[in-house]
Amino acid sequence: MGIAERVDRKITAYGEDYLLNGVTPEKGFFSLLDNTRMRIMLDDTEAATVIKPGLYLVTRATSVIAVDDTVLRDGKEYVVLKTAIERFGGLAVVKVAVLSQSSW
């Protein structure tokens, strides 16, 4: 079993449930978006649009999460500002996303 399969199994077993676009159930690990991660993922203009507290999401590499999608977690709605695929040896291992609270 390779690293991608092991990471996928950990996300499946221990990840937090969330709804993608209000209908698709997914799992992932959430953390608060700190300044370091925000500066790595976003440029200054994008960083200025984050409604705090923003979140950083690590989910399966096969997740179909994309920019402008919504994530519903703990009754709060977040908007996806940016996504990236993290690779190990050229193999997609996880997808990460920067989330901002919805303005409503």
C-alpha cells in the first residue's frame, strides 16, 4: 500500500464530516488559517478578502472541491478561495483548500 492510500484511509477513518456545495458528503481535516499558510496560498489581494476566522482544509486528493464551491461545517458556510494538490514523488496525496466564511 502506497502513501496515497494510507493517507486516504486516515482521512476516511478520522476526518471530520462536511458537505460540499450543500449536497456531497466529504471528510477532511480542518485547522484555523494562520498567517503563514495564508501567505503561502494567497497573494495580498486574495488575503485581504478572507473573512476571519478562515479555515485550512486537508482532504482526499480525489475530492472534487474547487474555487467558489461552498463547504458546510458545524452549521457554518465557507467559500473556497483557493485549492492545491500536494504531491509526494509525483503522486497526488491530498488536496488542500483555503476557506473564508461566507459573507451572509
